[in-house]
Amino acid sequence: MSRSSRWSLSAVTFVIVMAILGTLVERATNKVAARIDGQFGYTPDPEGTRAFLATLGDEKFFSQAGAEAMKEAKGIDVFLYRQLDAAHRARYGKPFIVGRQQIGDCTSWGGMHAVAVADAVSWSLGKLPEPPLLPATEPLYGGARVEARGKPGDGAQPYGGWSDGATGYGVAKFLREFGVVYRQKYPTVDLTEYSGERAKQYGAYGCGGQGDNGRLDAEAKKHPLRHVVAVRTWAELAAAIESGYPCTLASSQGFQSVRNKDGIAEASGTWMHQQVAIGIRHRKNGSPDDLVLILNSWGPNWIAGPKVPADMPDGSYWARRSVVETRMLEDAWAIGDTDGFKYRDLDHGGWLTPAPPETQTRTPSPASLIADTYKLAF
């Protein structure tokens, strides 16, 4: 074999090897990109947000719809995850553990968590006859991408497209104009377990997916959430949470993945993401800062570090007021009760010591929760 022939063979081999390596690198890169994209999913739409606000009449903001709650707020520390955990234990026989989104459907997870907490608070106050089911995220995601944008919800065409993401107001609008679909079996679909693949399809075809013909929209309308309003100030956010009304937070603000000694995650980077605010702590009550507790949708292990109080959910963190009120309230929404946004004294004030060990294993009874609204006196 001549030198030129050997060189040609080597060159061909090199080209083939590099092509294979290039393909492998591209696939790996695409997988990483898909994984990163699957953590987020918030697509801002300021014009759409303003248009939705215009439909809410004279009670667009919590300061208007929740005027009583604003006036009566005492500035106490509140931990709404305790009602959520108690309701989950009573309903499912096990503690609440945050799930993990599989595609860019974070907006529906933030909305789902908000409704779950609102329902749990209502149950703890004796307003629901039994502990509530968790809401399903997939119908909410599809509804935010299709029905809430004024597109047909018949499932005939992929009106929402196949990209990931939705707006914060889209979730709020679907909850307000349609309602909640809960995690259970229905005649046409079993929604007992979360499915990222189903969420993807619903995101294209709307609530219920391809060929649903509006059946799951009809289920949503059996559980309407008429009281959903905008939150645009720290005072509104704090008053809403104090009275037991969780708030969705859609923004571009990111955070570190390690909490400090006070349970705080410092602001860092960019996340196009929706989460939910479910707790409040005030500097005047002894905390190092005014803080809001944010529950994420990346499972329980994405963030490490101390928890304060010790029973705060894995996968959650405290965020500083200076970050939240300046960067996270452009597309934020409070979830109300059937009676709107009345002031409710949940009596959570000042309990910042670590949770007693027995709270890790004992199941709170509805009676003790309603009687003493989670002072852990059982």
C-alpha cells in the first residue's frame, strides 16, 4: 500500500471518528439543553397581562379585593405549608413531598401548589368536608397555553404549539374562567399520576389533550376559582399569605442552590420560572430580614442547606423582600377562597423554633388542626 493510500485511509478514519464524536456531543448537548429547558417554562407577556387585568373590573389587585385582609394584617409569621402537609397526610396517609416537573410546565406547578395550599387552609378551617385532593398540573398547563389564550379547547388542532412554557396570568386566567381539575380518574383519562408526556400533549391541544372535545374543561368548571387577583406589592403579598392565600410568582429571577444558616437562598442568575409563595417571616419578629417562603417544582433535593423552621418543605427556600418586591411581582397572583379574600386569623405568629421531633412522624388530625390551627399542640 502506498503512502498516499495509507494517508487517505487514515484521513477517512479520522473524518468518520470525528463525525461520530460530533453526533454524540450534539446529542449530549441537546439532552442537557432539554433538561435545562425542562426546569423552567415561564414566557412573559406584559401586554397579555395588562389585557387580563383589564377584565377584572374594580378588584384587579389584592389591595382592592382583599382590603379587609390588608387592613387587619398584624405582620405575624405564617407557615402555610403546615396546612398543606396536614391535609396531605389526612388524604393520602403520608407527608407532602414536592414533585418534579419533567418539561417546561413550571407555571402549572406553581398554580397547582397555590390551589393545593388554598384548599388545605380551607379544610383546616372546617370549610371543606374532607381533606382535598391535589390538583392536576397537566390540564392547567394546557388551559394556560390554549383556552386562556382564547383558542378552541376542543383538542382538534395543536393550537398551543409544541414549544414549552406559559404565562403566569394564563394560569390565573384559566383558574378564574374555568377552574380546577383534580388528580383522580375520569371517564376519559386517569390523572392520578403526573406525566410530562401528557403535559406536553395538553400544552399543544389544551386541557384534556387531543380529541377531548371540551370534556375536561367541563370538569374544571365544576370547581371554579372566581377569586384570583394580582399581587404587585410586598404589603399585598404579606397580607395575602397571613390570611392564608398563597401567591404564584412568575419571574426571571434565579436563586442559589444552597440555603444559608437562616434558610435563605440568595438571588443568583436568571430563571424563567413560576413558583409559589407559601410563608412569610418579618424582621420585626426576629428574622434576619423580611422573607417569603418559596416552594419550587424541581423535587426535594435540588437545594441543600439549613431549614428554618426545621419542618419547612424540602425543595423550598426563603427569599429576601428586597429581591421579591423589585423583581418577582410583575406576574404574581393570589388564590382566594370561595368567600374571596376576607381576613382570617390563622394564629401562626412567632413560631420560629425548630419543629419538635414528633412532627416528623406523627400525623396531625383535622380536629387538632382546626381547633389550634397548627400550633402543634397535639
